[in-house]
Amino acid sequence: MKKSLFAVVVLGCSLTGTFLPAAESSKADLEFFENKIRPIFANNCYKCHSHESTKLKGGLSVEYRDTLLKGGDTGPAIVSGDPEKSLLIKAVRYTDPDLQMPPKGEKLSDEQIADLVNWVKMGAPDPRVLTAVAAKTYGESDRNHWSFKAVKKSTVPEVTGKDWVKTPVDAFIAAKLEENGMKPSPVADKRTLIRRATFDLIGLPPTLKEVDTFLADNSPDAFAKVVDRLLASPQYGERWGRYWLDVARYSDTKGDVKVNKEDFRYPYAWTYRDYVIRSFNEDKPYNRFVLEQIAADKMDLGTNRSSLAALGFLTLGERFNGNINDIINDRIDVVTKGTLGLTVTCARCHDHKFDPIPQKDYYSLHGIFASSVEPSEDQQPLLSKINFTPDYNDFAKQYNTLNQELAGLEASKKGKGKKNNKDVKKEEIQLRREISQLEMTHPGAPVRAMTLVDKARPSDSHVFIRGEAENQGDLVPRRFLEIIGGPNRPVFKNGSGRLELAFSIITTNNPLTARVLVNRVWLHHFGEGFVTTPDDFGNQSAPPSNPELLDYLAVRFMEDGWSIKKLHRLIMLSSVYQQSSDNNPRYAIKDPNNHLLWRANIRRLEFEAVRDSLLYIGGKLDLTMGGRPVNLGAAPYSVRRTVYGYVDRRNLPEVYNQFDFANPDIETGKRYETIVPQQALFMMNSPLVVEQARNVVNLPDFLNLRDDEKRIKLLYNIVYQRDPSAIEIKLGLRFLDDSPPAETPDVAALREDVKEQRKQKGGGGKKKTGPAMSLANIPPSQLRPVGSWAKYAHALLQANEAMFIN
């Protein structure tokens, strides 16, 4: 969902009501309200028509859906579904001189009025339910919330089932199970384990050779070898880097911009994406990783300045039509949710309703980012030395030509007074787009970082009363959050304060940073984190399912040098990770959501893993790493990994939305997960899927087999990494018999002969001899393009097992 101007409800924060979406409102409808409607009320109506006003004018409150429907002295403000009968719409249109809102000629823009009309037509979806709000003050109960307390290394518990305990992780899990009279599930079979581990760490299925090697290895550390091999794979960074890109709300475009002044693209966003992937592959210590993303420009990087690309974490958010305070709000949000799991931006307009974060703390952070500025794109630092290659010379020639045209156009506008000439403006916009496109796509374009630098004269920010920039209150110093840093936390004086902010986040005394990261890693291995709201560790979050284990892992993570790969290894070599996913009906009643982890969770693959594995199975996946974004939707489709696809936050490909891709407008620690018909339709009808089904049956290993049952077995191993059962083989043969390919009459006759041979073999009749005894006599070329084998492979790719790991 996009942030509103005030970003007041993105994760449960509201100005006055609690966030309880109406049951009849869809997610899209509520997003429309948050993006378009709430900012109008907050900016233009609350002064006179809310609890904030000295007197409720006209007896009307616009704070809740119920109060809008009830209305004020002149009747209901809105009639759900009918804007023409709604007084609110009449008032904002200014059609009645006696009913004009906002008053005093401060009429809303045509776009805002149209949004209100559309909102009423939609049925006025509104999450603001009139209910009692816990108007909390910041007393001991809030400050004593578990996540604000220091992390302490838990003592590994003693358990009865010692044989099951392979790592300390198991002892904590076993202790909880024993408390509840439960036992863990048996270990999963080796084929399941290698499939689970390979998808978890690199987002691809294991190869036949990798499976066979693991099955043949009977040493005690056989699985450890698999884990170590996968952690060393360059594909590991592509898999786990994508998770962080969700948190960083990565996109190659800016969202809403002033189209007559700047292009909508970030030409060098991809350098941040590549930095993230490289950092995961290098196992860069997480504390260093965070430090670079907030303040790389303030660090001594030596001669290798590639880490400047890390600042894309701050600079690649939405542009909000150039509204600097919305941009700063977005940067505060990505830093605090992404690293601390706190909804600090809920304190933009007022003290946080639920967490001990006063409004002054928000504006302490505001001052830090208001004291940081972005160089123009052509002044952003180079990440590599310019080499005067033919590619670069071609780029430079085109770039200089376009810039000269732009400069001439701007000069002619000023000289001839054609500032309002629409044709000139269109030409200017087109030139800017061509320049941006050239920088993004040309192979000779210099590689730049998207950075921030400190202002020459950093300054503190005033509190914006009700979040209004023109209504300023106290001046507050730049410093960290009081709930973490304490009442005597130091004031930041090193430039903007970004470097000091980063150090405040990564100090081992911070109770949140390590916990939040460990929770994110656990989430992606088990399908659910200890804390089910990975972006919110505040008072509204659910308590952790195993707080002792969370703290043990957090301390161990810091002791291990903030190494994410060591954390993976500790988790994956545990017995709890290696459990079977088989159900236990009695346990399912006792713990239906598997919070105690008495079995492994069955998890659906994300879109990236689904698409990449399809190409991988078909033998077509291009494993080239890094570089400029590619268009995944254009024909012929790209065979690069999905992580390298062009992400347009204004126009995501529909298939991304169908498969729950992370919204690039907001920090996302956990994607929504839906099951909708469009997902099945994609697997049934997408040319990409159909073509991979054809590709897999054209693989040499498949074509060299001349036996139907062996071919079925091979397909099961390629797609599912297991052998088919006897029933599955029988069903496969029946499918092939009932789905003849398009072939010549002679070939069809041969196939019928083979079917008759099978019948006689099964019934003990006399076997036929001669050239028609085997499918080997049917030329493979006649079966490859549209044969029943391709249809059968396509059917296997559509099954749930291809999209889930157990």
C-alpha cells in the first residue's frame, strides 16, 4: 500500500480510531482510502471537524466512518455509493455558495475532489471504526514491554530427549514441546531435506547430481556439507538479498514525480541491488551492513568505494511529487521498521498511540534526514573508473547530444518567453526521459551510486504540530530514540548525525537490532517468525513464541560477529529444521498453528523462486550475476533470474501482484500470501511455463531414454527431486495413452501397436515382435514440439508440489 502524506496507518497507527478494516472492504479499497482520502481529511478537515477543534463546527466529525454517515446539523455527510446525494461532495465542489468546504476559498484540487467522489462511489471504505481507544500515556507498562528490555543470553535448557538435540536450538524447542506433553516429528527423508535446504538458501531446486551425491553420502556431516556448499554458492546472495530488498522497498522508479522536472526512473538503482547481493555472498557482518546503508558516505572506505551504493537504502524510496517531508518520513520509516522493528512514523502527527515514542523523538530523526541532501544524478559518485572504450565513447556522444538539446531548449524557453508552451514542455520531458533511459540501459554508461551527503550546515527540526510543516512547535535536537538510548542520550553533532544514528542502531546494547534480524531469518526458514509481525516489535505485537530461544540466537548472532551465514548454519543443522512435515492429528488440535514447531511447516515458494525454478528445470535459466535491470515481461522474455527484473513501483506487472510480490512503496518484512485462481491460470497458460515443459522433454537426458517408465521417473526427479510411486507411474502412463501428440498416421499406428503390446504383456497374452515393439522406433523429433510428453511435463509443473516445499 502507498503511504499517505501523513503515513498514519500503514501498520496499525491511526490519528484517533483503531485500525479495524471493515469486513466488506477489500484490501485495495482500504489502500485507496489510506493513499488518497485520509490525507485530505487530515490536512483540510480535522482543524474544525475532529476532537482537535475547540468547537465541533456544524456538529460534524470526519474522524470515523460512522460519524460521516451520521453527519452533523444538516444531515449525513455521505451517502454510501451515491456521491450526488452526499453533502460532503456538494461542499467540496463549491456548487452551493452557502456550502463550501474547506471554507475561505481554500478549495480542494480537482484531483482531490475526484478522489472523494470515487471513494463515495466505492462505498466509502474506511478502517476508522468508532470504538474506545486506549489513550495510553508512557508509563511503566509500555516501557516494560519485552522488546525494550536488554537481550540476555538464555541458559540452554535440560531436556529429556537428549538424543534429538543436535544444536542448542533443539534444546529450546524440545523444552517447550515437553512442557506441553508433545514430541518432535521424525527426521525428513534425504530427498526432502536437500530440496528444502536448496530452495531455502538459493531459491532453486537441487540438480539430479546434487541429489545423488547427498543420497550416497552416509557420513554424519553429509547434510552439513550440503548447507556449506549452498552458503558458498553465488546464488545464495540472490535469494537472501531479495528478502532484504523487500525490507528496503527497492524499485527502479520513483513513483509520483513532477513530470515536467524529472524523469520517473532511478538510472542507477541497480547498483544498490547488486551491493545487497554482494554483501550477502560475502557474509558482510550485519552491523557493518547496516552502518553502510545509513552512513557509507561518512565512513573511511579506502580506495574501494563500491559500498557507497549502500545508500540506496535511503534514497530509492517513493518521491511523493517532491514533498521533502514525505520523503524524510519514508526514510525514517525504512530505517526504523527495517532495523528496529518499530513504527516510529506513527509519531509524525502526535505522540505514538501505543509505543513509548513521543513526537519529539520523530522530529529528532527528522532533523537528521533534513540535514542530508542528494547530489544531482550526474554528480553522484562513480563506482568504477571510466574506461574510454567504444561503448563509453558511444554513450558519451549520445549523452552530450541530448544534454545540448536540453540546454538549448531551456535557453529558448527563457529567451522567447515560451514558459507555458505545452509543446516545449513535452519536448523537455521527452529529452529528460531519453537521458535517463540512456543512463539506465546503455552498456557504456558510467556506474554511479545513489547517495546522500550532509548539508554544509546541518540543523535541528522543529516539531510539526499535527504534522503540519507550517505549524511549528519546539526545536528538538538530533539524537536517538529515548526508549532505547535513555533520557540522557547524547545529541548528534557529527554533521547530519546519520553516522551516530547508525552506531546507535548497531550497538550491542540496543535490545532490538539483533532480535529483529534473527526473527527475519527464522521467518524465512520456518514460514513464521518468533514474532509474527517482523516489522513491529512494539506494544501491539504478539509476544514471541519462544522468547528464550530468540534471545539466545540474538546474543549468539552478535557473538559470532553478526554473521548471517553462521546463523543459517546453526538453524539448519538443528533437528527442528530437519523434521518431517507429516501431520499428527492430536498435536494439530492442541497446537493448530504449529507455534511449538512439532513438525516442519509446508511453505509456498515466492514468485521469484517459482519463475526461476521453472527456467532452471527447463535448462534455460541464465545465471549471469548483476548488472542493469531487465524487462521480464517483454517478448521474447528474459531468462535472467527474477531478482534482476525491472521493478516499476507505479506499474508492477500483473503477475507480480498475483503472486504477492512485495509492495515497493513500503518496507516489507513479510509478504502477504494469498491463494487466487490467477496463480493456477498462470501455471496453466503462461507461455513461459508451457515452453519450459517443452524444454524439459527436449533435454538430452530425457531424449536418450527409450522407456516410458524411466522417462516418467526422470521427470519426477527433475521437477520434484523424488521418485514417483507405483500409482503415479500408472497414472502417468494412462495420461500419455489418453493424450496422443499431433503426429503422422504412421506414427499413430505405431503408438497403437505399443498400447496393444502393453495390454498383452499385462494380461499374459502372446507378445508381439517386430519394429513396433518400442517407442524407440518413433523419431523423437516428431514427439518434441507438441507431444504428449510436453503436456505431461506441463501437468507436473502445475501441481502444488512444484510450488511448495515440505
